[in-house]
Amino acid sequence: MKKIVLIGRSEAGKTTLTQALKGQKIHYHKTQYVNHFDVIVDTPGEYAQTKHLGNALALYTYEADIVGLLVSAIEPYCLFPPCCAAMANREVVGIVTKIHHPMANIRRAEGWLKLAGCRKIFHVDSASHEGVPELFEYLREEGDVMPWERNPTKPT
Ligand SMILES: Nc1nc2c(ncn2[C@@H]2O[C@H](COP(=O)(O)OP(=O)(O)OP(=O)(O)O)[C@@H](O)[C@H]2O)c(=O)[nH]1
Ligand SMILES: [Mg+2]
């Protein structure tokens, strides 16, 4: 799997998406420091919201193959400046979360991510895992066996 770093404001859904990608039970956990998992780097929203901590995020992008910018469909404004994706020397993808929230405005979130420079945009509801397999496929590398492809009768 390609390694992805998840960046976005607090409550954007980085940790929930991490849990969904890892096939874990979803439970609320406030991120207080950067968490490195084997293929996912989950960052605290405060890093994206604070100027001097924001610079540290640039360093974490160097540890990943892909940069994932998260915007939840209910965010009233966007933190990512126009064309900020051009600052990264990695591929930058957008991820819209909370797509089924009653207040969701998916087009608005998508527009902000496009303005930030994301060409590829995923739509996920991490709670129901909708859109998570598509992100999995995108991160897949040759030889990777996806969880749904495993033969349950064969020990791994
Ligand atoms: N229904 C739904 N709820 C979500 C989704 N993503 C996140 N949530 C909920 O939104 C809240 C915040 O999600 P987190 O994943 O903790 O947000 P975060 O971006 O990690 O926040 P920080 O750790 O503060 O940076 C939690 O209550 C989640 O259950 C989603 O795609 N769908
Ligand atoms: Mg978190």
C-alpha cells in the first residue's frame, strides 16, 4: 500500500477514516499528536489550524507517498489556500467526508478541494465505510491483497 498522510481541520474525520481504513470499530478519539501507522499518518487538526504547527505538516508529507487533504461536507469554510497542493512534491488528493450528514454540501467541499489543486477527489462516509474501498484501491500497490479478496478458509 502507498503511505498516505491525512491533513485537515479538527473534526474533518481523519481519525475516523484511519479507523475505517484499518478495519477497526469506529470510536471517537481526539488526536493530540501525530500518529504513524504502517501506511497512514494521522495528524491533529490543530496542526492545520495553527501557523507554526502547520509548517510541520510539510515535513510529514515527505514521509508519505500521497497527501490526503480532508474537508468534511459540513465545514463552513476551508483552511486550504488556493493552489496549496502545488507546494507538495507528492500527489495530493482530496477527500470529502461526512457525505450523508443532513447539512452536507458536497459540491462546496469539492469546490474548495479543486481550488486547493486536488485533481482526484474521493467521497467517503467513514461511519458506513462508503467510499473507503475506492480509496483502498487507489492506495493499492502491485502484490497487495485487499481484505475483501482474502480467502477466509486460507490462513494469512
Ligand atoms: N457520519 C460520519 N461521521 C464522521 C465521519 N468522519 C468523522 N465523523 C465523526 O466526526 C467526529 C470527528 O471525527 P474525527 O475522525 O475524530 O476527526 P479528526 O479529523 O480526527 O479530528 P482531530 O483529531 O481533532 O483533528 C467523530 O464524532 C466522528 O465519528 C464520516 O465520514 N461520517
Ligand atoms: Mg483525529
